[in-house]
Amino acid sequence: MNQRNNPNQSDRRLLTVSDRDIFVTTQKALLIGIVLKNEIRADKEESLKELVNLVKTAGSSPTIIQTKRVEKIDPKTFIGKGSIKELVDISDANDIDVVLFDCELTPNQQKELRALFKCDVVDRTGLILDIFALHAQSKEASLQVELALSIYLKPRLAGLGKTLNQQGGGIGTRGPGETKLETDNRLIDNRINKLKREIKKVSKQREVQSSFRKKNNTPLVSIVGYTNAGKSTMLEKITSSKTYVANELFATVDSLQRELKIDGINEHIILSDTVGFIQNLPTTLIESFKSTLTVVKEANLLIHVVDAASAIPEMHINTVHEILDQIEADVPEILVFNKIDRIDKASLNYLTEKYQDAIFVSSTKGTNIKKLISEITTNVFGDLNEVSLLISPKDLDQLHKYSSIVSVKNIEEGLEVSVEIRNYYLENLLQKDVVKLLS
Ligand SMILES: Nc1nc2c(ncn2[C@@H]2O[C@H](COP(=O)(O)OP(=O)(O)OP(=O)(O)O)[C@@H](O)[C@H]2O)c(=O)[nH]1
Ligand SMILES: [Mg+2]
């Protein structure tokens, strides 16, 4: 059972990794923010706030928050012995179930820290993987999350074995849905290979859809952006449909597609929602989600949604661009600031001044959504051209579907047709050699 369907989700959650599935009350978490040498404490505040939200989304309660300055990373315990002792005392005194580090720990550091704290120790990567496991709904997303978790857990199993089998195993140790994660080191490689094969099989379906879309010249527009920016809400508003929206990080981990009918144009656009991005998104996740992210790479246009009310929109924009680079998505984008109902005039002026080509909308209130749709249409379909084309008589029906035919004349090589046609369709038909440009 997924946590979303659990009626008592406020204070109980299902552990899927222990021998028996059991309900446990919310874990008490100790959060440790890290400020490295050359880093400024204030800059790390946002990262820590994000960690608090991640912990809440994972179903734990951030009981105590501590920030530690780390001058030199200790290879054994990440932070120095003195600080660790202080934190262990805090953990003991407050009956902490899980300690969360806002950084990436090596498998050995995690093992060492688990022994010192005598409870679960999870890093940022483990936490993000855990939320993906909670939210994966489709078969494809579940397989991809399990693959990422298995790759992450493999070198950590030596230090985890016991915890995984204890009743108290939690964040970072559960698989998607009802899945039991493979915890036997000898079997995990087999499982990883099997998962890869299964993902390949499932993604065949996506390839079929994709080739069908291309055959029909249907444009694909993908909505990308930082987690919680309002991507699903925007998709819902643009297409007047229902999707899963929540004030949670990574509410969407599946990619969902909807049709957008445009007035005055015969054909529709496919709009695709995607998984949200975050700072330091684990590379195993990006790797594992490659097939889901093909909707981003194959898109004709990206709608890059930014939360206008965020304290650090620039960082969010940069993070999204970095991840797009990482997956080698080279697609034009429209920058869209969402949630403008949540900011004051001065902040809106600042953003409009700084991002002059962006569109400013409120998906919940519907402000400027029409403008956004018209911008998408112009960007995708381009201008209306009046051109003269050469075409074989058998393809006339196809041309008719994508243009308004003004006149047809028989000539030696075939038909000479004058049409009014959008750039997008003209380019597609030229590329497929269905038509030749005469003038
Ligand atoms: N005030 C306000 N809230 C919004 C707006 N758009 C979305 N939200 C809220 O922001 C939260 C996140 O919205 P989602 O649509 O789930 O965001 P998302 O980008 O799909 O998030 P993930 O799938 O988790 O990456 C929800 O609580 C929405 O109701 C808006 O224009 N104004
Ligand atoms: Mg979403």
C-alpha cells in the first residue's frame, strides 16, 4: 500500500523493508546541517530548510536541528570527534530514531556513524531516494527507484544489514510500494541486472508511444522545474485536467502526459509533467530515470517552471539547467515564474526586470495562463507561411491535415499546391520528404 492511500498517514507509515510489514509511529529525526570551509552559513540555511521539508515529506518529524561547521572532512565520521560526541549526547537525550546529514556520506562514514549514534544515519541522497520510493506509482517509476536504491545500498549493506532487519528500519531503507529490497550482497547484482532488463522492457512501451507521436507530427512540450515549483498544478490548469498536486517535495515521480487542444489549429500538443529536480539530485537517480527523462530530451519545447515565491529562484534555475545539461537535453525553453499570487509588487517588479523574456503566472488563480498557452502555441508551431509546394497526389490528404490548401495544379513532377502552413508542420513534412518547397 502506498503511503498516500493510508488513512492514518499523519502519524503512521508502512515500512516495506523489514521482514514483516509493520506500522510504526513517526520517527524522531535529528537534522545536521553542514557548513564546509569557504561556505557561508546563511547560504546553507536554504539547503537546511529544504532538508526539513524533505524529512517531513519522508514521514519523519524533524525534532532537533543542528548546524556544524566542518573545516576539514574527517574520513571516518565526516565531522570531527568533538562535534560528534556532542551530537550523540543530544541524540541520546532526545530518544532520536534517525540522524540526517545534509551532505553525502561515504558507505564507511555511514557505517561508523551508525555505530556511534546507535540508530539509523541517513544522508541527503538516501533521503531523496526514500521519498522517490514512497511516491513511485507506475511500474516504470518503481523499477527505476528500486534500481537507484539498490545501486546506492550495495556498498552500504555491510553496515546496514542489521538495521534493515530490525523493526525500526526507516528512511533510506524502504523500496517502492510493497517491494522488499534485496539485502543479500551476493544476490544484489542479479537483482540490479534484472531491474535493468525490466526497465528496458517497460520503456519499449514509451518508445512505441514516441514513434506514434512522431509519425503523427504531434509536438511534445515538457514541463520541467525545481521540485514543488507547481509543475503539476500548471499542467492541470493548462489542460483543465486532474493530476496529483501536493505541497510535498517530489510529489510527482512518474511522467504524466495530457493533450492540449489549441483553438484554430487542427492538431493538439502533448504536454508532459516530469519529476522535479533538486540541488544535488543523486546521480544514481538521474541514471535510473533516463527512460522517464526521454520526454525532456525529445521535447520540442520545455516549460521551465520557477517558484516566484522562493527565496532563491536563481539557484533553482541554475540547478535545473545543470541537470538538463547532465541529461544532454538541448531543447529551447520558456521560463515561467509561477505562484505570483504569493509575492508582493516589489518582488514581481524585480523579477520582471531581471527576467525580461519570462512569463509570470499563477497556476492556482489562473493568472496569465491564456497568455502562457498562446506563447506555447507560437513557440511550438511558429508562424503561418504562404508557400508553394510540390507533392505526390497520394500525400495530398496528409498535407490537407496540417495546412489550409489554397490551390492545386497538376504539373509534370506531381502536384503544385499553394498552402497556408505553420512552420512546425512545414519543417516536419520537408524533413520526411513528403513535400518539396517550390517558392
Ligand atoms: N499560491 C500558489 N500555490 C501554488 C501555485 N501553483 C502551485 N501551488 C502549490 O504549490 C504546491 C506544489 O505544487 P505541485 O503542482 O505539486 O508542484 P510540482 O512542481 O509538481 O512538485 P513536485 O512534483 O513535487 O516536483 C502545491 O501545494 C500547490 O497547491 C500558485 O500559482 N500559487
Ligand atoms: Mg508534480
